[in-house]
Amino acid sequence: MWNKLAGLRKDDCGRTKQRLSAYLDRRLSPEDQRRVEQHLADCRGCQEELHSLEATVALLHRLPQVSPSRSFRIARTEPSRRWTPVPALRLATVGAAMLLIMAFTADLTNFFDASQSPIDQKWGPSYTDNRSTAMEGYNKADAGTLTPGDGQEPGLPSDGALGSTEAAWVRPLVYGLAGLVVVLGGVTAWLWLRPKRPPKHRAA
Amino acid sequence: MRTDDSDLVENSKRGDLDSFNELVERYQKMAYNLALRMLGDPGAAEDATQDALFSAWKNIKGMRGGNFRAWLLRITANGCRDQLRRLKRRPSIPLESLPFEPQAPPTSESPEDYVLRREVQAQIQEGLASLPSEQRLAVILCDIQGLSYEEIASVMKCSIGTVKSRISRGRGQLRDYLLHTGNF
């Protein structure tokens, strides 16, 4: 029976200790307040617990309120008029990327070669038209200058076929645009992501 | 004549910076002290306070409810939590770097008492730093800032019961720390 009573008292101590903080702040219901007071009247251990808790709270209350070394007022400032290259670079990157897509699509769909026959693509569009004229010229001109069988057909334009000229400028265009996009994008991203100075209007 | 917080908040919501700065003047010290006790470092506390006030100015149109103080302290506490998470450490601060008070002791206090008091304050700060962040926040708001349980619940976005529990555990743990370090 004594053991049972001791156990009950221990439970009571545990419950009381849990309530001591709220008891100090007078945040218990009237009934709980009365129970805690009744227990405290008989229990030396819980009284000591209460006193040490009171001392802790008193120390916390005595901590000084520290004044900050400066004011945190928000200053009124005009929006920055300083020119920044980021918007222009962003626009240029977008423009170059769109041109690249257009050029790439046109190249994929043979847009630049659409008007040429397979023969024209090989020899140039002037080959079939000018062949007879060239042959006439061949008959009239010095045969030693225009020699058939030297690897070049008579009448072949000496500056290259038109089809091969197109192929020659389309590729550099695409690669050039791709390079431009990479460079512009890289510069824009670097400018965008680099550490920024704190905004001026934060501090007063 | 002192204008009500609610009027200043309404003006601030309409973009009146002067009204907002009036609120800043009223509560910057409180926000700074919360950050200082949470982080334990004056420089970090200044940064956290500045960020909190700037964030409050940016977001004041979205403020719901009328208690600006609790709202600002919530923003400050969130900033402190983020900073603690980033640093992944408990705040600790050496006694010498505590610029919490003037260097010279007040004339009413002997130098010995002054040193003793400073040491006790440093012990309390270390004890606070040893608490889990939610308990620390609850104890700071209750026992240093003097907020009611209802306001603390509003700052911490939790129930009154949780506030009671956190304060009780925090005080108990701090008391044990101070007992352990021989302050009682």
C-alpha cells in the first residue's frame, strides 16, 4: 500500500513539474492552479524545482534589450538609371537563336536548293543552258586553252556552280549563328548570375 | 499624437514609405533583439533584421490580420531559421565579442559586479544556444520580448498548447544548463 501511495505521489510530482512553467505565467485553469498549489504545499522537491525555474525566468527578464548600431529605415530612392547591357544582350541572344532556328530549318528542308534540278545541283544551273553556247565558243576559241578531258566539262562556270555556292554559305551561317548564340548566351548568363551589389534602397 | 499600427499598415499597403518607416522605428529594436538572441551574433542579427524589414516592405500588401508586430517577428524568426539551417550550426559566441552593453560599467555598479553580470549573461546566451531552435524561439519571445502566449502562437504558427509545451521544456532545459554550469 505504501508503494502504491509513493507511486501516486511520484505521478503527481511529474504532472506538477510539467505545469510549473504555465503556473508561473498564470496560464493554468483555476482547478489546475489549485492542484499545483496543494501539491507544492507538501512537496519540497517541487518547491525547489519551482524556485529554480523562477530564478531562470528572472535571469531571462534581466537580459538587456540591445539597441542596433544603425537604423533599418527603408530609404526612398529613384530607380537606377545606370545602363546595363543585360537586356540588350538578352534580346540579341533571342534574336540570334531565332535566326539560327530559321536557318537550320531552311537548311533541313532544302529551302536554299529548292529551285534546282539534280543536274543543276551537281553542275550548276548554267550547265544545260550554256552548254551549246559553250560548245560554239569552244569551236571558235583556241582549242589549246579549253581542253576537253582535263577534268572540267566545257561550259562549266569557272567560279563554281551556284548550288555549291549556296551550300558554302549556308553552313558557315548556321555554325556562325550557333556560335553567336552560345557566346551571347554565355555572356548574358554570366552578367545575370555574377554577384550583385546590394540594392541601394535597403539601408537608409 | 501616436498613430495606430493598423493605420500605418493600411498606409504602407498603399505604398506610403513614411508610414512603413514609422513602423520600422517602432519595431526594429524588437526584431533585432530576437535575431540577436536566436543567432548569437550581432552582425548576422543586423543582416537578418535588415532582410526581414525589407521583406516586410515588399510583402506588406499580402499581410493578413492586424498584428504587425507578430507578423514582423514571424518574418524575422523565419529568416533566422533559414540562416541557422544554412550555417548548420548552433549559434555560439565568445564572451569578448558580446557588444550587448556599453564597455564601461555603470557608475552604480562595481566593476566586479559588472564582470559577474556579463558572465552570467554570456552563460544564459550559451544556454539559449543549446536549446532546440523552436524552444529557443518560444523562450525568447516569452521571457525576453514579453509576448503573450497568443502572440507567440501567432508568430510561431502553432497552438497555445504547443507554445506552453515549448516554453516549459525550454525553460527546464535552460535551468538544467545553468545548474550544470554552476550559476545557481
